[in-house]
Amino acid sequence: MENVKLAVCPHDTVRNSEGWYRLVQYLSGHLGLNVHFGLALDFADFHERFAASDLVYANAGDTLKLVDQHGYTALARVVGRFDEAVLVASTDLADATIGHVDGAKVATIAGTLPVKLAMRMLKAQGVAPGEVLDRESWLSVVQAVWGGDAPYGVLDRDSYTDLSPQGQAMVKLLHTTNEQCAFHAFCIAPSMAGHADQLRQALLSMAGDATGKEVLGDLSIPGWEAVDAAALATMREVMG
């Protein structure tokens, strides 16, 4: 039986690694492959292994890297689920609003998808932030806003959700984007291209299969849908 390596975005395994192990068992049985799931401890660990993996469940930014730089194919995405950003403010600002972000300093990780999504939302409302304070991690963004280095910050929504209650309390949640144009995707390596259709079909048919439906329930996933070229093109446009 052919051995296959699966890597999964850490945001999706931090609270439910057991569900992903069940998915691995399900796919192994339906594909006739020996799928191995290596749990990534953090994004540094994930990024070390993801381009050497046969299958990858990646966030929007990493999906584009895999497709455009490494020749992977994006097969499927979760039905109705999108990657979004959150706009946060200092708890010292009593009158923080989206409008007050205009001309203000904003802490974020420059060049990432969340800041692109946030800027897209702000531009649509006629708001243009001033200086961008670049930080190396989402936690550093929170600390910058909490410490007074910037009155506002932009974070990845999943990273904000993963913060402890104490971490979330360090800032004020001002707005969550609803751009609905970026998403995590199940990607397959070019060396596995011969299995692409089989894997896509296995994922898309899970909701209609009793065991598959149980596994989806464990993962809090309603089902999978195919990724098309137009959706990827929209993500590229946002990232551009």
C-alpha cells in the first residue's frame, strides 16, 4: 500500500487533532492508501514540512503558495467557510470605530492575507489607515495594541479565536470582515496527480456516507465542495 503524508494547518488541529486522525483513517480506507498524519506543533513546524507533503490542508495564503510555487492542485474546500480578518482596537479607546481607523497607525503582519482582507473592507468604506506597524506574529500585534504602540490592529480571525480569554481581553474586537473570498483548501502534490480525482470524490461524497458524515461531525465540517479556477483567481487578486 502506497504511503502518503498529510500536513494540516495548525489552526485546524489545535483543538481537535482526534477528528483529523479519524479523517485520515476514513481516507486511507476509501483511497486504498496508507495516509500518515504528522501533527504540526505550530506554523514554523507546518511550513517546514508542508511543501514536502503529499496532501495538505492549508489556509488561503499557503494554498496559493502550494499551487503557484510548488505545482499542487487545490481540490476541495469546506462548504460555506471562509478565511477572514479581525480589526481590533486598544481598550483605552472609548470611541473606537472603523471610521477612526482613517489615518491611524495599525499594527499587523504586513503582506499577509488578513491585512489584505481588512484593507479591502476598509477601502470599500472610504477608510485609509496611516502607518502600518509590522510585527512578526499575531500575538505581537495584540501586544503592540495593548502596549500602546498602535491604537488599532489587524489579525487573522482564526488566530484571534485561538487566543485565551485573557489574550482576547487585551484588545477590543471592533470588526470581523465578511469578504467571503478566501478559504482553506485540501491540496494534492503533483507527484500524486493520478489520485486527484479519487481524493476529490472521496471528500465531496463524505456528507452522503454514514461514516463520512460522522467524521465530518467530529470536525464540525458541514461538507466539502470543489475548488474552481475562478475562486483561486479571486484569492490571487486579493493577495496582489
